[in-house]
Amino acid sequence: MSLSQLSIYNSTEDHPTPQGLEHPAGATDAYVALVALLQRHDAAFRAIDHAPEGRTEVVSALRGHPVEQAAKCIIVLAKVGRKVTKYVLAVVPGDARLDLAALKDLLHATYVGFASQSIAEDLARTVSGTILPFPLDDRLELVVDPRVLAQPELFFNAARLDRSFALRTEDYARIAQPRIAPISTRMTNA
């Protein structure tokens, strides 16, 4: 990866934010909200531009990091009894699958399943493959697998298919304040 592909942005730097970070071509409201959130909390993060990609394994290779450092973000619908529906933003390591049974037990739900693409994109305020590990909608409950927090740095698409952020994990935990629970199973190669 060349230096021209990698930029470091941090509100604690002595110089102003580089031109175009807040509103680059193709910026979404979720991207702008993410940058504002990270800057407001003095998070250490950097942007990585890459070919448009939303698949965790492929984009991890483009970004140049082990897949387990990717934050895979999934929106799940949970039914608690017959009348209560919850939505959960589940974050698991890139080398894992979401364990729906573990999430069901954690939430004391009668049913859990992946939210439809239209509901997930509405709640995330971005398209599938670019869902952020931060809930931007009050209807989302954030649950993060502890293996995500064991990494020194997290990588995730920044509400865009062509730009990702690398974020210091301690900053992520401090800002997001997630509910932490084992909700993943490691994928095995067949």
C-alpha cells in the first residue's frame, strides 16, 4: 500500500482536517456522522482508500490486514415474546460467523434472524457491506463479541465501499460502549 492510499486523520493533530474528509465524493450521511463522531471523541483513526468492495475477506486483503481484525457488522431482528421486536447491531471478527443461537440466548428472545436488507440499510443509514460498528439509529442495540475487542486496531468500511477506517480498538470501546458477549463462532475452511 502506498502512502498516497493511506491518510491519517485525527482531531488531536496540530493541523486542520485535510480538505475533503467530511464530504469527499460519494460521502453518505453515515460517513459524515462517523467522521464527526470520531473527531468529537479524539479517536485515533486513519482512512484507507481501496477498490469498491464489501466482502470482509476480500476487503481485508485490499486493506492489508489479517481478516480477524475486520469488524463484521450485521443487523439482526429479535423477537422477545409475541409483541416485542428489537434490532441488534452485532459486531463479530472478520474470521467468524454470527452465532444466532448465542444471540438468542443473550437477548432471551423467542426468535432471531437476519434483518431484511431494506430494514438493515434503513437502520444503518448505509448499504450492505458498509455497515458501521456504531449504531446510528436509536432502535439498534449494539452487541460486540469480545474477540473484536482483543485486537489492537479494528478495520471496517466507512459507510462506503471504497474507503475504510482503521480505528484503535480502545477508542472504539470507549466511544461505542458496547454490550460485550460471545456471539461468534470461528469459520472453518472446508
